[in-house]
Amino acid sequence: MASRLISAVAVLAFAASACAADPADPAPPGPARASGAAPGATAAPDPLERLRRPWATAPLRPGEPCPVTTESRSPDPAFGPVRGMGPVGPVGLDPGGVLRYSVPESGQGWGDWDWGWQKVMWAVDPAVTTPVLVRGRRLDGPGEVGFDDPVARELVLDPERDAAPGGWRDHPSATRVRAPGCYAYQADTDQGSFTVVFRAVGPVMTPAPGRAREGQE
């Protein structure tokens, strides 16, 4: 009996020492999550997704004239005529709805040299209290519209910025294109979508191989 008791104690002691020396097998890995994220957290929804509506202006057929938006108004004496009759519109187009763009000038810190540019301010009615999404595209051929520098394909007008009490909000920006042609802006708001068609006049922009961003080697 004593020998069996001693053997049992020895077995228990050996098992205890083995458990102390080797960590337990890890549990099967669970779903990965971002560092610092709470368990079960999901990616935040894109607040602008609801504004990305289909284009309201169809591409032009060959030979079809550019349907430039000719209507404009001056709702605020603080800035010039706003193109179009919606609650959001561009300020800075020439009479006749022409955007005259130029090549980025050296020494001004440009990042994207392959796009022409022109200053265009966006005016927003104070009744619009939610974000505005502005996009653009070419109607008479392949081509895109960009904004600012580095070039972005979308421009978001935040109602919390550049707000004047009781007046229209103004949002400075730059429109970027690569070739002359017929283009359209589309401003999407919770109140609806508003289109301004314009003609871009300027040089054809060609990529400059190996050209570094200004200020970089």
C-alpha cells in the first residue's frame, strides 16, 4: 500500500512540475481586429456614401454642343456671381461658363504637375446645413475633374467651416483638369443634386516622366 501511495505522489509531483515548465497550448486565433478597437467593433460607415448619386448629366454624342450652364445669380455681395440656380454653385467661371486653366507655376510648391488648375470658389446657401459632395467629369470624351493639390476626385464642403452668420458660405478651392473640353460639376446634397456644365480652355497636360514633386529630389 505504502509503495503504491508513494508512486501516486511521485506521479502527481511530476505532472505539477511539467505544467509549471510548459505554458498551456494557445487558444485558436479569433477574428483579427484593429489595434485599440473594441471587441466586436466594425468599420465606421462612410457618411458621404448616401451623396454619391448617379450622374445627372449624360455624356455628349459626337458633334453635340456643350450645354453650358448660363444662369447665374448674386445672392451675396461678398463675392461674385454664382453659376447655376441651386443652393451650391461655383464662383470664378468666365462669362459664358468658361474655365480658363493654366499650367502650375514653378516655385509654388505644387505636388501634382500633370493637371492644369484654376481657382474656383464654392458658394453654399446657409440653408444647407449638411455636407456637400462635389464631383466632376468630362462630357465630350474621356477625362476627369480633380480638386486642389494633391489632386482629389471629390471635394467635400463642410458646413462647419467658412460660415458667415446669416450669409452664404464660401469655400476656396482649385479645379484641376488635363485637357480642354466640355465638363460638368455635380454637387450632391441632402436636398438634391445640382449640375453646372462648363467649358474648359487651356493647354493639354502631358505627364512629365521622372519629374519629382517640388521640393523633393
